[in-house]
Amino acid sequence: MRFTPTIPIASLILSILVLWQPTLADSRSVLPSLQKEKIPSLSDKNKCLGGFSPSFRLGGELNNPTTYNLQNLKNLRDALKKQNPALVTEITVSFQTGSGQRTETYYGVPLWELINNPKAGGGLKPSNSGLNPKNSLLRQYVLAEATDCYGAVVAIGEIQPNFEGKTVLVAYAKKASDATVVPLIDEGFARLVVPGDKAGGRYVSNVRNILILSAPASPLKPKYF
């Protein structure tokens, strides 16, 4: 009598498939992560090289986006000062740095005037007022970004005259030890100056972008009690 080994072979095949199944599942779970992983391109890396900034872009949620260099910023300061002789364009500040306390006198254009004055940014243009548009400017903020991609934020409510009204300066010059006014050679052509800050973290140097943006709507769903 002759027997065929059908059952043992079938059992062996089933065992192999069972053992192999986790491996297939693992490979499927790994593939999406590999596909989603973005390898930084050379152009992405080159965006944050740092170094001297000869100009900055003023953009975002305002009416007159434009680009400023040293001469443009000086001309704007002179025009604003002629328009309003009482405008503060010189500030003496003290702030903490990694190498100790620092005191400087800076010259430049008030950030609020740069954004709001018709000769400059032409005023805010809210584009993301959320579910309640009341005082939408209080959702807006300024992102100052440097050539090395370092960035800091100033809320519009800090500089708007009807709220805190702080004179944050976009400076292009400072007072030297001999009391002469000199360009900001080692700080880019322009830097942010935030009086009242104890540390200099928001004193962004080598500014390349000044962007007005809005905070996104809250991700939390409203609850009713």
C-alpha cells in the first residue's frame, strides 16, 4: 500500500506562511516611513548659511511688501522724521548676552512705523482672524528671521500704540565708543532692538526677513457648559 505525504507538506507550508507573516507586516510598516522621510537637499542647507545680510524682505500680512537695504532704510527714517519730528529713532538699551551685560545706543526705524506707515508697509492686512474677528490684530505677530534661520517673534500688541506701544527698533547704526554713529558691520546691516527685554534673545542680527503673520485658530473644540 502506498501513502502520499500530502498532509505533512501542507502543514509545513502553513507553518512557513505563519512565520513569514510578521516579516511581511514589518516590511509594510517600514516602507511608508521610508517614503515619508525627507532627505534635506543641498539647496535647503544653503538657506541657513548665516553671514552678513545686505537687505531684508518685509512681507506677509501687510499692504506694501517690499525689500530694504541700508540706503532705503536710512531714507525711510529721514522721511518719517520729517513727517513727525517727535518720532523716536534712537534708543539706548542694556541687555544680557552670552559674554555679559551690554549697553548700546541704536539708530533706526520703529518697527510699527515700518509696518504701518503709508511710506513703508502701508498697514496691516489680516488674513486669518479666526472664528471671532474682533481685534484681529492681536492675533498677529512679527517674525524676524536671520540669515542663519534664527528667528524671534514680537506680538503686534506689543508695538501697536493703543496697546503696549513699545518702540521696537529696526536698527541700522549704533553709537561707537568715540560717540560717532557707525553702521552695524558685525551685526548685518539691520538688527532688531527690543527695549525692556533683559536678555538679548530677540535682538536678531543679520535680519533677512520681517514677516507679519497670524496665529492659527485654536485646535481645541469649543465646549458648552
